Amino acid sequence: MVQAVETSSYQVALPGIRFNAWRWSPVGDLPGGGRRIVILHGVTSSALAFAGVARALAADGRTVDALDLPGHGGTRWTDESGESLPDQESVGRSAYDLRHVGELVAAAMHALPSAAPPALAAAADDLHLPATGPRASALDGAPALLGHSWGAGVATVAVDAGAAVAQLVLEDPPFLTAAQAAEMAEGFRAELRPVLDEAQAVVRSWGPAWEGEDADARAQALVDTSPLAADAIARGAPWDPLGLMTAWGRRHADLRVDLIAGDARAGGRIPPDVLLLLRGALGADHVHEMPGLGHSPHRDDPDQFLAILRRVLA
């Protein structure tokens, strides 16, 4: 049964950073009811890049939370009083270290409204992490976690940092050489911002309540990507896929991990030989290739992407 969907935004304040987040939820869903998924976007993107996918999952009855990651969208680095730093570039490149961002996301996931299981709700209270939305309900189960590109790397580190997830879905994580990462960094500097008109169209498509100046402001948040973030992230992009899927896999042996891979011939970031390694590490039935689609299958063919995602989500 397809359900009506409500779209909202909120913020989660942590020491040094204030995450902007979007939620898509089925109308009439009971508090703590339904299945949940958290989405992490890639570099030079934002939570709104997954708006179409999120709305479709919410219409299925899921509650979907998507975070603007540091340096992107409406998320802002803050000072000791919680105010946004006037110069977001002043944080320095090390703020975008994959380990640091993963730990921040793990803390943010603890503080998501109505998203944490009992043990983590208590842990969030121990950390004294404020949120502008309601506190997590002790009745909720752990969400699935979907990460695209850089967001896939952040997702794996967040799990290491204590984020409780029911399962992990990685969309085309960039297993790149140092040379390929440097080339990607140059590309990011050349094309940092998506077209504002496209972002406005995404927001306005949600109906009359999202039109006007508010829609323009929200759309602008989609294109506010930090050049420092893009450069720092790209230069830290090379991963050790075999090490990730062996050492990390041993630490989380009970966690279901699925990989949705773009086609390397069409711009996907997973070379064929690495894909073979991942198929062996995860199991062939947990690696889902999308022939002819590039690095962002959720954007290139959302219907096909959703068909795979719905199949793998428990």
C-alpha cells in the first residue's frame, strides 16, 4: 500500500558542528513504528540529492532521514557557543578526515529524533548531545544505513564508531588509486556546485507549501558545498578495499552488507578487479551490479536503483 509522504527538515547540534537533516515519513505513521533508513550522500552533493529515492521509500512505509554531511548543504561548523563559524573554511582540512567525519555521524545518528534503539538512546544522553527535534524513542529499532561514494566510507567508519545499524548498503564506494583521487579532486574544484534551478525544482516538486522564498533558501542549501571539503575529501579518497572488507568485516561479522556498484566503463568508481575482491568478501548475492550506469545509480536510474534497494532492505 502506497502511503502519503510528509517532508520536513530539522537540525542536530553537536559540539563543534550543527547537522542539517531532512526527513521523509509516511503520513499517519505511529511514533516508533515502521522501518527506518539513514542516508549519507557523496562529495559536492547533499541530502536533497536523495529526495526522490527517499520519498519512494517513505511511500513504502519507511521513515527516511538524510544528513547533509560536513561542508555540504545546510550543515555548519560551529563555535563554542553553538553559533555558525562565519568562515566555514577556517576549520582546516583535517576536519574532513574520514575517521573524524564518521565519528561525528555516529554521534548524530545517536541523536536523530525517534531513531535510536534503547541502548543507544541512553548512550546519546550520556554524551549530552542536544537535538532540536524530539529525543529518540526507546521503542525504535536500529535503522538501515545507506552511504553513497564518500558517504559509503563515512558509513563504514560510523559503524566502527558505534552507530547501531540493522544493515549497511554501500553505493559505488570510490576505491581509487592516488592518481585517480588527485584527478577527482581537480574535477571537484572545477565543478563544485550543481545548477541552482535544478535544486529549486526538487524542493518545489513537493507541493505548494515548499514554494516561494523558503524554497529558494532550501535549494540554495543544496548548492552550498565547501571547496575545502571537496578538496580534503578527494585527497583522502584512496581506500584499501581488501583491508576494509577483511579487518572491518571481522569486527562486524554479523552485520549484513550489500554493495550496489556502478559500471566502471560508465564512470563507476569500482574497478573490475576490486569488484571481484568485494564479491568474494561479501558474497556474490550481496554485490549488485548496475551495467551501463555510472557513479550515481540512484540519480541515473532511480527506478532500477530502488528495485535493488527494496530487494536488499530487510
